[in-house]
Amino acid sequence: RYKVLGESTGCAGDGLGGTLASEVYAFLDYSALGCWAHVNGSSALSSLEGSDDLLSEDAASREYPIVLCASVAARQALPGFAIQAGGECWGNGGMMSSYE
């Protein structure tokens, strides 16, 4: 699904994504896979906000959003995760097959 929607220039370059753009990470070596377009209602990613106590703070003001999102995704046995809009945590079990 990522390649269908295409790469995006909507990320700020700080690793935290942007509006309707997600910085996508994989756990293989915890490296960014780039900035990919995100469409509201897309099945490629699901919000992980509120799914874990680590994500209880407001996404825009949380410290270390990448580390927290990675931790939540690992706890949920997800293959990767994405950061959108400056700190929102996204992912799902099929996201890496959607990436391809």
C-alpha cells in the first residue's frame, strides 16, 4: 500500500512525519524507510494511540516519540511502526507486506 500511495515530501526531516505523511521504520535495523504518503481511511496503517500506557500523553508534546512508538510496536509484536504529524504512533501487523 505504501508504494501505491507513493513517497511524500510532507515529512519535516526530523523523523516525526508530517500532516498526512508518515516516517516509516522497520525493526530489522531500526532504520527509517523514508517518508510515505498517508491517506485518511487507508488500511496501510492503524493508529496505535491509546493502545498502550506509553502513548497516554498528547502526541504533539510527548518526549521521545520514536522510542515510545518503537516500544509499543515491539510489545504488540508488530514488524515496524510509523510516526506521523510530529509524534503520532501508527502501525499494524501487515504493514511491511503493504510497504512492498
